Amino acid sequence: MSENEHADPRIEIEVFGPGPETIDEVSQAVLDHPLVREQLGEARHRLLSVRLLEPTVGGKHEELTPPDRYRATIYDYTNNRVVLATGGLDDIRGSMEVSEAGHQPLPNREEFDEAVEVLLEDGDLGPAIRGRRLAPYRPMPPLVETELPDGRAERTLAVGLLPRERGARHEIVGANMVHRTVSRFREGAPEGALAAAATCGLPNANQAATPRGVAGQFQVTIPGADGSPLWSFLVIRPSASSGTNASGVEFQNVRYRGKLVLFQAHAPILNVQYDGNACGPFRDWLFEESWLQADGTDVAPGIRRSQTPAQTILASGTDSGNFRGVAIYRQRQETVVVSELQAGWYRYVSQWRFHDNGTIRPRFGFSAVQNACVCNVHHHHVYWRFDFDIGTAENNVVREFNSPPIFPPDNWHTHNFEATRRRRPDLSRRWQVRNSQTGDAYNLIPGPEDGVADDFGRADVWILRFNEGEVDDGISAAPSQTEPSQPNAPADIGRFNNGEAIRNQDVVVWYAAHFTHDVHEEEVGHIVGPVLRPAQW
Ligand SMILES: [Cu+2]
């Protein structure tokens, strides 16, 4: 073996687009701006998030363009409404437009801390929290939506209280942020939540997660032995990832040996359903970066080159860590990109493995910190969106393999139209996306632990035509204000399947994995995901 085959490839990382300092700049400009000040007056308010948005240019472009706009979300507690400030980054102050809205954005960590302060003012709960008989934690759902006569809800954050002493009782309460009052529930928890005495999950480290919108995009290049690029892709940290509820670690412009494989790849939909609806169902968000253990060097804010494999909660068995963001490391012949996410008590692992031989392994892992819900059997569903552009956006063809064949004698048949599919391990069913001009192709091979959809999971694979704006089903992880609790949690990717022709078009494949979590039968799997393997390259 030559020297080169032993040498570990370098990983070159370059910052792309604005960083966290831009968020600080926008935050300052928004809170100081006369238009915002006029809207808010003397109102008690909080800046919940600042997001940078991609340019609104139609169609796909070879050259990726960094975010050029911002949207700041402020909650006005005095008037129980959202104040939005939007504008362009080239003239933050001059371009600012201000509007109001009535929806309930997800809370961030600072707002949760303020909700705990509201509890501290309560004559009963305050002394118990101060005396450490009750320990506050972030529960699911994150918001309590008690409907007012006019159909709206006052901003009320859910706060979990775990007993730390005999005699104290587990409870999930509501902190009304408008009146700074506490609401308590007959069952000890609001609808959809559970505050039973028995709890499951790892001890909660309570380290603050990254809020939504912290900028961070990185161009990664892995040169091969001869110096030409083996892999190149743009990584977007979960906090800045796209989608209604974000999408974990996101990739754009993924190239293997210089040729385009994926225009975009991420996991924009994640939800969980409990047997007998013991809790939830919940739609989860994928932007809050939780803490993992990664030892190495920070290449840029939010990205760490780790010399050894980063340890997530699934590997270390502990919720604590020394880093939040995206860790990147080499393991055997793979370049691994990983981040840990949190939503309430859930902990998720968003991991992508790029093998030197062209294989991509998107992975998703499931864990939780102490709570009462996860003691009940539940089903996690994760939906990856693979915007394949094999060589080009156009001229992509999706084929499916079955053995025995469903259209004999050929094992493969072509999907001429959009389709919703089930996994069939008994038929070794798999899919292929192929460029009809060059013959280059990638296979999509289901993972052995990926399960089969139940009614809630809807389906396993959706083969769709690329259409602008179809990044996810648009259903927010914040409970709806007007509907009964969480009716919208199931994925609605099916609405994109309207029978469009897809042969020789630009295609998108959604792939779902379904993981049944029974904490009483621990240490099976916890990690799901398919294999994307070059068939011809
Ligand atoms: Cu679980």
C-alpha cells in the first residue's frame, strides 16, 4: 500500500456567508429602530429570534448565494402579539419594514427562564423551586394554548417541575407571560402532556441550547490522494437550517469527485406519536443545538474539527457536553458531520457520513432526558428530503427494484409519475436516481432498522417533481391556536404528490424512517437511516 492510502485526507473548511456577528448587528438595529420603537411603545417585549433568509431568486443556480435578508421576531407581551421586522442585509436600518402577527412562535431558552421567574413569584411554587424541592425543565408541548372567548390564546409557556424531594409532586404548569400568572391543571399537566410520578430518560444537564437563527454555513472540501476533490459540500448548522421547523444539519451542493449528487439534503419533518396517545402527538423542531463532546479546534463559530469521534448522548450516555454546533471528524474512511438537537425533553442526533467511496449515510438517532412521557411506547418518524441532481437538475430518472419483479421479467421499473411508496424488505425494494444522459446513478437503499409506516407515519418514500417552495409541509411545531391540540402533527408530504410527470425531470425523493421506542427494552438500535450508494459514477 502506498503512503497516500494510509494518509488521512485533510478536511478543508471555509466560512460561507454571514456569521453570528451579523445576527448581533441585526438584533441591535431592530431594537433601536424608530419604527420598532413606535410599534412597541412602552410594551414589555422580548426579541425571540433573528433569522437570515436565502435570496428569493427563482430556480436553481450553480453558484450558491449566501443569505441576504433578515427576519426578527419580537413578542409583545403587553399586547399579546408578534412584532416582525424584516429587511435586507445590505441596508439593515434603511430597508426595515415592521408588521404585526397573531401566531405563537416557539419559545427560546431566555423566554423559558423568564417563565421560571413567573413561577418564582407564585406563593406555592416559588418557595418549592427556590428550596430545590422542584426542578424546572422544558416540557412538551412547549406552549399551553388555553383558548380565550375570541379564539386567541395568551402567550403561556409550559414549565415542567420535577420533584427532587420526597413529598414533592411532578407537575407541568403554565406561565402566562402576559399577566405573569401561573395556571395549574387538574391532571397535573396540560392537554397532550403528562406529569406522572414515574419518569424515564437520562438526567437533564440543563445546558442552554442554541436558539434559532444563529448564522453558520461552511464550505467543506475533502481532497483525494491526487489532490482533486473527493467530496465537496456546503454545511448549514441546524440553527440556521431551512424549513418551517428547521431541518437538522443541512447540506447543499453535494459533489462527489466533482460531480453533483444532491442540490440539497436535510430532514425537515420530525414527529412522535405515543401508543394510546399517552402524550402528544408532537411535531418537533430541528434547530436547537444541544451539547455533545467534541475535542478539537473551532474552525469557525459553531463548527469544530474534532480529532476523535464526537460523542453524542447516544455514545456517551450523558446529556452534558463541551460543544454545541456541528462537529466534523474522520472515522476510518468516512468523513462524519454530526450535531445533537433538542426539543423539550427529546434529544436527537443528526449525523451524515460521507465515505471516500462515494457512499452517503444519513443518520438520525433518538434519546431523551428525564420526563414521564417517554416511559410509554412511542414511535418517532423522521423524514429526509433528498433533492437529487445527479449531474444536472434535469434529466433525472427514478427507478425502483423489486425481487421477484412486479413487472416481469425486469426487476427494475421506471417511475414516470410522482409516487408514494412503501418499503418492502421481502422484495428487497430499493430505488435509483439516474441521469439519463450520462448513466451516472445513485441507489437509495433502505436501512434495516427503518421500519414501515403506520397510519400516523403515512408512507416510506415519496418520489416527487422538484417544485419551488416545497421544502416541507408548512406545519409548525408550535401548537395551532385555532384547532384542537396538535391535530397537525402527522406529516403531509402527500399533498405534493399530484401526479406530475417526473421522467427526465428534476426530482426530489423524501425518505421516512420509523423508530419504535420502548425504553423498557433498551439498547436496540436508536439510529436509523438509509444508504445512498453510487451505482455508476
Ligand atoms: Cu423516544
